[in-house]
Amino acid sequence: MCCFHIGTVKLMVIQPRLPCYKPGIRFGRPDIIKRFLASRRTGFYFRVLQEGEVGAGDTLELVSRDDNNITVANITQLYTREHVRFREIQKIKFPNVAFAARGEST
């Protein structure tokens, strides 16, 4: 996954943020989750690699990308059972991805 820094903080993307049933209730649209996932803009969670200071106006800067070129969108595709690059992705080990994203329990 990708690493970023903002201010003096270093962050690593660890898994996509996926919606539960609540947006469907909130917006009164049973199709909202399907539409949200189809957008492939689900967001993501960070792991803090180095604590630090963040100030107003600091920008989030990409430091590095995953060597396997795996994106949050690729992981989201696995959750939604889309088969785009599935065979390639399933062979890769993700040591930095959160347990939930790998389908494991802690």
C-alpha cells in the first residue's frame, strides 16, 4: 500500500473504508451501497507510522507506492467480488494490510 506524510507525520494506507447498511437507511435508498462501491471512491484507513505535528495548510504528500502496484480500488474489487486482476492480486502477500482486509481474524 502507499505511504504518505503530512507535516511531520508519516502514514501508511492499510485498508479500504467500506460502507455498512447504515447509509441505505440514512438516505432511504437501498441501492446506495451498491452505487457507493461502484464509484470506487470508498476512502481508506491509515496506520500512523510516525507521530508528529500537522498544521493548517499542510498537504498530504505521496512518499511511496506498493511494489506490486496494488491500489485501494483493487482491494475494494476483492470485497465486491469483481474479478479484475483477481488472480494476480490473490497471489500477493500483504504484510502491511490490516487483518480485516485479508479476511483474517486477530
